[in-house]
Amino acid sequence: MIKIVYKVLSLVFGIAGGILATRLFRQAWKLGGGKDEAPKPDDATRGWREVLAAAAIQGAIASVIRAAVSRSAAVSTRRLTGTWPGKTSDDEA
């Protein structure tokens, strides 16, 4: 039961997190880069520095959002079921 609740919450939070990460990246790129759209890796009009900077920023934002989504799903599962869905300190003993 706990795994099902966790999987459902992870899916719902994951979709919302993906939308949020995309919006945050677009906003960050507009503020930092001054251009409306981030460069694609195959865009011949953009340089290496710009393409790699965009990828690094996008990766950092996606990683933070992914961690927040996963943690939120685990916390929500514990609130709903009373049990933590992942590894606990009791598991190590």
C-alpha cells in the first residue's frame, strides 16, 4: 500500500516538477542570457560556451527540482500512511 501511494505521489509531483523546472529554466535564461530561447545543441548560430552554459543551468535546475519532488513525495507518503517509503536509519542497523 505504501509503495502504491508513493508511486502515485511521485508521478503527480514529477509531472508538476517537470513543468516547474521548464518554466524556471526559461525565466533564468531570459534573465541571464537576454535572449528569449535557450540554444539547442545543434544550433549552428550559437557557440560552444552558450550551448554548454544553457545545458549546465538547465541540469542544475532539473536536479534541484527532482530532489525536491522526490522528497515531497516521501514526506507526503509519510503524512498519509505514517510510514517513510524509503531507507531509514533503522534499515542500517
